Amino acid sequence: MQHESKKIAMIVNELLTMLLLKGAGKIEVKINRQKHNTEIVMKQQQCDYDEMFIQNLRYNLNTQRQTEVEEYFWQLVGDDDNEDELPLVGTMVDEAVVELVDGDLYITVNRKN
């Protein structure tokens, strides 16, 4: 369970770092841990990302989860401060939804335990 907690923290760290590097100001993070699933919801208020950024984020976070190589990948996350690590995050989550609603960015990722 300790590794699971660290993996969740790394996912949150990478997403939060990416938003902060993009100049984000107001960000809310909610983590809902249940017995078989963890849901992470991030909301960035008042952003002005273009559709290309949103599509790229969706694509990278919806990389197919690869549990067989996850132990290796999660240790790599956090070495650099760039968006190139988002596909690594994508391999650690089962589902990601990225939406821009009324100028607010919502990122929801689900990870089965």
C-alpha cells in the first residue's frame, strides 16, 4: 500500500507541476481513495488554453495503462519539469477525462488499485 500512496502522490505532483509551469494560479486538487479505485480531480480556474493543448493533454493521459512495467515507470516520473512525462503518467492511470468548461480546466484521472 505504501507504493500505491507514492504512485498517487507522483501522479498529483506531475499534473500540478505541469499546470504551475503553464502559469496556473487557482488550482484545486481532490483525491478520493476507495477500496478498489482512486479518483484524482484537478480544477484550474480561469485558464485560456487552446484546443491543441487540451487535445494533447487528453491524448497523453489516456495512454493505455501498463501494469507490467508500472514499477519501472513510476520511478522515472519527476526527473524533469516538462510535459514529456505525461505519457508516463498516462501509463499509471486507467482513465483520464480532460474538459474545459466556462474557462475552467477539469482533469479527472482514475486509477484502479
